[in-house]
Amino acid sequence: HNHREDEPGPKQLFTFTIYLNDDYDGGEIDFVDEYNKHLIVYKPKKGDVTVFPAGRPFWHGARAVTSESSKYFIRNFFNYTNNFRHY
């Protein structure tokens, strides 16, 4: 079951990210693979684009940047609004 999909209000459907640099340490993205029960670790490179469904089963998190450099990226969401109310 998707995370809060039945609740009314705005929802994120897809996440789009464009990575602008890769001159930093750390900053990997962790994706939880619920089906195969393991963690996928991805280190973005400059120019990479990721597109994935927001929410379950595509849980993800970003690790902290561990160097003095900064991580730059552009993130955008494709949203929709659930106007259906359960009574």
C-alpha cells in the first residue's frame, strides 16, 4: 500500500533530480529495495538525472556530504491532488 495515498490533499507522484556537480565526498543516495530486502547505494555524477516514483516502495534517503565542498542539484516533483474523502 502506498504511503498516505488515500488521504486527501496534495501528493508527490514522481521525483526528478538533476545533479550539477560531483566534486564532494559522501552525498550518496540510498534506495531501499523492499522486494529483495537490500539497500541500493548510488553516488550521483555531474549530469546524472534520476526519476523515480515518490513514496513506497521507493523509499530513499541522502547521506551527508562529508567534505568541505557542497552538493548541488535541482529537484522537482510531479504532483497531483487527491480530492477523494473517505467517510
